[in-house]
Amino acid sequence: MSTALVTGASSGIGESFARELASLNTDLILVARSQDKLEQLAQELSSKYQVKTEVIVKDLTEPAAGQAIFDQVQAQGLTVDLLINNAGFGDYGTFCDRPLSKQLAMIQLNMTVLVELTGLFLPLMQQRGSGGIINISSIAGFQPLPYMSVYAATKAFVLNFSEALWAENKDTGVNILAVCPGPTESGFWQRADFPDNFPGTSSSIMSESETVVKEALKAMKKKESTIVTGGIANQLLVNVPRFVPRDFLVSAVEKQFKK
């Protein structure tokens, strides 16, 4: 039986990954800050699917959080066959008006700990000649987003980093996948402090996190480097900007995202 480590597993896409993988008979290592939510989810999935579930309570915005998780996994003698770097958050508003501490924490969570965990677990997968890493990027990673400048930049990093690793690992037996969802039902919008009436937060245009997960796992089986989930609308959003002058594109996006 294989084992998957999922960060940000207490809600949203991370929780949906945990549920879907448990239903596929995969043991789980669940990582997040919320101990109560993690333990409740772990007990539920263990009871329902008879899979082994381990809980690691950790704030991934802390320095060296990835090393601490790796050390705990190693101390327990666990092998991670699938690493899902899902934890992340965004922030809405003019860069200079938002707390710098929050922007730096976002960089730590969205980028630094993702690289750290990848750098720690990938060599072990290469040694075994098998394994997989799923990094959650976003359609925001395909273009700059005024009023979400740091978030979009972190997701562009995740996208480029993941695609490069996919190419490096094609012959190692390890699959790397960048998943780029569009608007998805989760707690993302509240944590990012979006206005309640912001057009992009309408539930009518959001994907369900379960759908994102199913599409991601299907792409992983096909050994694809990247998947943009959410149908034709999101495909247009990430591809049309390639043919638009940069100044025009960013100016148009600024008008769309401005309060």
C-alpha cells in the first residue's frame, strides 16, 4: 500500500485529496496547523477506508518547517510515495497597504516550504525509482495580478519550478505535476480578505475541490507536467494572454481586480 503526505490537509483541496486518496486505498500523512480538524479527518478516513493515517501538526510558515516534517516522517519509519504540496494562501489589496509580514509568510508557505519538502523527499523517490509530487499552483501563475502581486508571483514560481523538475525527472520513475486550479470552493477567499461582493468569489463560477483533485490524479497517471483544471474557461484565461501585449494585459487585469 502506498503512502501520501498532504500539506494543508485540514480543508479545501488538501482535504479533498486526503478523502480521494483514502478511497483509493492510500495511507495518509496529514499536515496542517489545525490539530482538531486533522485528527477528526484522520479518524474518519481510517475508520471508513481502513487506511493508516498519521497526523503532523505544524505551522508551515515557520522557518525549517519542512525539515521538521521530514525528520518526523523518517523517525516513524514511513515512506512517502506521493508528496502533495498543497498548503498556501493569498492576500488581496495594494501591496503597500497590506502587512509585509503576511506577504513574507506567504512566500515561506507557497514557495519556500514547498521547495524544502521537495528537496528532502525527491532524492529518496529517485533512489527507489518511483514516486510522485503534486504541487498546487494556480491559473494566477500565468500572468501578473495587480492587488494579488505576491500571490501570483509565488504561483508562477511553483509552476515553473514544477515543470522544470518534471523534465529533469522523466527518466527517474518520479512524476512531477503542477496543478493550476481556477476559482475553487474553499476558505481561500476569506483568508485573502476579498470583498464579499467581488465578482470572482461568486459560487456560480467556482469549481468544487473534489473535481480539481480528480482531474489532478488523472493527469498524474498520464505523467503530464501541468494541468489547468476547471474546463475551457480557465484554458482561455491562461492561453489568450500569451498573444496580448504585456502592458495592455496588466492594465486590463488591474481594472478587473480593483475594488
